[in-house]
Amino acid sequence: MANRKVTPENLGKVIGEILQEYGDQIMSDIPEVTEKVGKAGVQAVRNASRSSFKGTGKYAKGWDKQIEHNRLSSKCTIYNKRLPGLPHLLEHGHANRGGGRTPGRVHIKPVEEKLVRNYEKEIIHALK
């Protein structure tokens, strides 16, 4: 922004313009960071699924992401498109047909915590 003289009458307007420019600059970087972290998140969950559950690999291959951007926010949802209900059952356990319960096998929560920390670091880095 170019230097200009500011009078007391238009101080509020000038501050508003400066904040608007700053907000626009920040919001132009956030979708890029969200895309990068989302892509890394899908790969991390796939790797965690492969190491936790041996088999055909159908469960691990089903992970995908959906990214939503709007003017004020950017959101990434990582989900299993092939077997949508299975991650919850595997993570938290479920009742067996003959009685009893299957214990949960935590494999998504550690990846989620790591991604949240990574996303925060990337956002802070983008703001500098």
C-alpha cells in the first residue's frame, strides 16, 4: 500500500482497507495449505490402514479427501469412499453377532492429531 496522508476523518476507512488487503492476502494462501495437508493426510491414513490391517488392501485404497473453500474458511474432510461405515467400527469397536464386543483398533486418531499440528504449523508459516 502506498504511503498517503491520513486525516482523522478517514482514519477508520484507511484501517479498514488495510485490514481487508491483509485478509485477502491470507485467504489466498490458506486453500493451498489445505490442499497440501489434505493430500498428505490421505496418504498417512492409507499407510496407517495398510500397517494395521493386512488383507486385500480395499480398505486402505478407499481413502479420499473432499475440500471445501469459501470466502472465510477452507475445510478438508478425509473419508473412506469404498467402505464408509467401516472406519468408525474399526476405530471404536463393535458388538459381535454372538454376543461380546470387538475391541477398537485405533489407527485414525494418531494421524488426525499429527495432521492438525502440521496444519497449524503450515498456516502460521503462511502468515509470516
